[in-house]
Amino acid sequence: SQKIEQNSEALNIQEGKTATLTCNYTNYSPAYLQWYRQDPGRGPVFLLLIRENEKEKRKERLKVTFDTTLKQSLFHITASQPADSATYLCALDGDTGGFKTIFGAGTRLFVKA
Amino acid sequence: GAVVSQHPSWVICKSGTSVKIECRSLDFQATTMFWYRQFPKQSLMLMATSNEGSKATYEQGVEKDKFLINHASLTLSTLTVTSAHPEDSSFYICSADPGQGNHEAFFGQGTRLTVV
């Protein structure tokens, strides 16, 4: 069955450092891979989308890579800030012709001042 | 960006009663909306796809008679949890696609349902 794996352990880093989160998937050939931010008790907020034919995407302090051979995406936050503390969700889409997205469980990021 | 509003943000109900959750697209029309459920520290699980003017499509294992979905207009979908039980307590989230072709989903704020 389709599976998305994100590190269930929280990631703790110091302010100013680069946070790197990993998303691995199996039994899926997504046309798109997305990253969302979710704060406690809130709905997810879209951050970045990367397509299967793209290797890397950047938006301000965010960078996403997509390796369809390894079936892995890396999500980087450079110059991290305490306000970046949240849960980050990886999501796959585009395999069914409709907008049906499957989500990973997310990785909790804590940025210490 | 597009705004999706979900109401209520939290609700407590007695076992056996029904609860209705609303999902509205405020500045765009959505022919399709999605309903998810999320348990603590778990991923969002798609429950059903709500289609304006037609029946919802439910995911495997989701009881359509228990989770009633109505998508009566292009800006409103409702999820009614009927005969709620404590195990239905969860975080329910809706999303919609404005159809701009960029595959960006916009989510509501979520509804925390507690059944006592």
C-alpha cells in the first residue's frame, strides 16, 4: 500500500541553524510533492510544491528537493527562527487524476532561541 | 490567498447526538471539497470527497450513514457526525482547491470534536 514516512521524533535545533526534514514514500509515483506547516489545533498551511520533473524548489528561507529515484524529499529551513517551530507535513498528489492528496504524519520542529 | 472558513472551531456534545460542521470557501467557488480526520500525532486521513450537486465519495472504511456530507452550493459543504460516540472524538479538517491549476490546497481552521 502507499506509504509516506516522516521522522516521528521531534527535531530540536538552535536558532540560526538550518533545519532539514525528510520525507520518504513507497508504492507511489506522485506527480507533485507538497510541504505544509501545521500549528497545534490548526489546519495545515501550504508552503511549497515541487513537481516530479523538478529537482529543487526555493522560496525565501525554504528549500525543497525531490529525488524520484530515492523516493525522497528533503525540506530545509535556513536561518531558522523560534517562529518556525511547528509540525511540517509532507503530502503526495497527482496519481489519480483528481485532487486527492495523501499526507505523512509530520515532523515536529522546535527551534530554540 | 484563498480562504476557507470552518465552523465551529470546537464542539463538545453528548454521546448519541449529532453534530454539524460547516466548511465555506470565502472568496472562491469550490466544486470539490475534502474532509479529513486527524488523531493526535497522526496524519490527516481523507474521509470523503464532497462534490457540489452530487453524492460525496467516501474512502474505504468510512461509514457514509454516520458521516453525512452535503455540498449544497459552490461555497459550502457540511459534515454531520450522526449518533456521535466518544471514539468519534477527533480533529476534523476540510480543504478546497480554488482550481487555479497550481495544486495548492487551502484548509479550514479545523474543528475539535469531543464526545462525552
